[in-house]
Amino acid sequence: MLQHKRWISAALAAVMTLSLTACGGKTETAEVNENGETEWEANADIFNMDQTEEELYELAKQEGKVTFYSISSRCTKIAEAFEAKYPGIECESFDISTNELLEKVTREHEAGQHTADVVHIKDQDGSLWNEYVQNKIFYNYLPTDISEHIDPVYTETQVPLYIELTQLFYNSEAYPDGAPVSNIWEITQPEWKGRIMMQNPLDNVSWGSWIAGFCTGDVPDQLAAAYKELTGEELTLSEGCENAGYEFLKRLHDNEPIFTSSSDEIAEAVGTKGQTNPPIGFCASSKLRKNIDNDWCLAPINLYPTTGIPAINTLYVVEGCEHPNAAKLLIRFMLGGTDGDLSGYEPFNTLGGWPIRDDIEPTEGSTPYEELNVSAFDPVAIYDNINVVRDFWTLLG
């Protein structure tokens, strides 16, 4: 079995390795028809993006069931709404963590047990595109009539469901006049030493991807310009820092951030009322949903020039699945369809998450996504650089 070290998470690394190797069973040349399709691809009509909802429903009723694995507990609500709209089709959902989901679906796929039809997950480090989609373990299915409502920048490598962010938060009670910082370089200054909370990028894939995003594409140039705007001086790179992204990470690390194991812990520490000198902290934007229930005063900061790369929730059809038409119908349903019925999308349209579609309004209280400073997610660049950036962070001590 190949040993493809995907970095920090040994379990996830093992899963990815298994995926590529055993699907090494899959890497053997499969028989294809005159259109270049495998038997399953042809039977599933997986590349046909023009089927209507009505056509898919008739085909899906013959299959009678759809099973999907999701990283969200809201999958139960989706299943109930789907069964209500499409009588005659059972929708079985499983709420599974990211690492467990990938391990489960990969092992089942290797064993020829095609249990999952649809997967809802995040391509945190580009591995889903580079390892699963490229090796035809997962398939992107995006109906044409829905794609017209989504910016193509989000659909080149994936079928996006909604966006979440890793944002910097502050305590609005302690800072009633607004955010205490705005330029991202401010958090590297002495006054914030030991007062910035975050998860260690060595502890999970999403945080490793987040720091890698500062070092790729045009983000380093943006960071260099932002530094000059803040200080009036050109940025001087330290030894071992090849661009402004690495320099930012070095200075952030040197400012002794407080590492915790969860976004919940950060949100509570930052947002709890009654503090006179609370920390600021990076955590999942979804924690805004807990503000009212926990009586927090957690508020996001729209950092300049960027708050980092987004965490895009994605949908895939699993190769070899037994209910491909029901799978495609479920994806249409979860993406919001075209008939104005948003019951399949509504559970995900919450504070701290943003719709991908241009015809779906974000939930009340959300900052319009186009007003946020967010870097593009390039699955190839992140995939190619995540280990390099992670090693750099490790050497910082």
C-alpha cells in the first residue's frame, strides 16, 4: 500500500493513501464505450447535466432510495424534507466527521460496497479534487439550470453548496466602537502578543490549508502591499521566508498565539461577556449561530487584505453507487432546485454561512459575502503547497 503522507492527520493520510492505491485497483484501465465512458458512467448518465427534475424523479422512483454521508447534523432535516417532496424515495442520511467520512467511503469503495450515493464534505486541502475526483472516485454533478446561478470560479473543480470562513473575532462589549484591528499585520504587533487565539495548524487539515492560503497565488503580494499601507515601509523578509505570506506566518507565530483544540473554545473565550481585556481569536464563522443561545458578544472582523481562504462545502456522487438518479435528484434538491422550493437548502442558510447561488439571499444579519475580503481557494495550489507551509510552521518552534 502506498504511503502518501498527507501530513498531520495520520488517519486521514492513511485514508487518502488507501484511496489512491486500492483504487489502484481503480487505476487499472477500465473498459470504456465509444464515448469514453465506463459501464457505470454510461448507465448512471453521470455527465448529463440537462436532465429535468421531473425526469430524474421518475428514474429515482425506480431506484427507490438514496443514501448520503454528511459532515453536518442538519442532514437529518434534509432527508426528511426530501422524502416529503419526493414520495416513494427513501433518503437515508449519516452524520459523520470529515476524517471518518472519508475513511468510511474509501474503504467501502475499495471493497466494492457502494453504500453511499452522495457525499457532503469540504475539500479542505485540495485532496478531494486531486485524489478523488481526478481518480473518478467522486463525480461532480452540477445541473446546467442551477450552474447559471453560480459564479464559475466556484465550479471549476467542485459542486459548491455553501461557504464558511475562518474569521477573526472580537468581543463587541469590550470594544463597543468597533473592531480593535483591521489590517491583518496589526495582529503581529506587540500589543497582541499572547492575546490571539487559534487552533494549531499542525493539528488538522483545515487549519493547515488556511495558513497555506497566505503563501500562494497573489495573496503574498496583497500582504506586502497591506504592510506598506499600515507602516509606510517596504516589508523586509526574514531569512527562510520566500514571500510576504511566510513572513506574516512567522510574525504571527512569534507573537505567541494561544493554541486551543476547538473553535467552540475560542468563541467562548473571546465572546463571553463581562471581560475587560479579552483576547481576539480565529475560529469558524459558523460560531456566530451560538451567539444568542450562549449570550455571547462575538463579532467578526473583516480583515484587510484578506481573512484567508474559504471553507467550501461540496457535494459529490460516489462512483459505482447503486442509486445514481436519486443521487442526482438529491443534489438538485440540496442546491435549491429551480422551482423556488428552498426546503433542501434552507437548513444550511444560517448565520456564519453564505449561499453560493446569486438568487438565494443569505440569512438575516449576514454581511454580504461580496463585501468580505476572502482569498480564492485554489485546490491545486493548496494541495501542492500545504506540506511545505506546514513544515515551515513546524520549524518556527
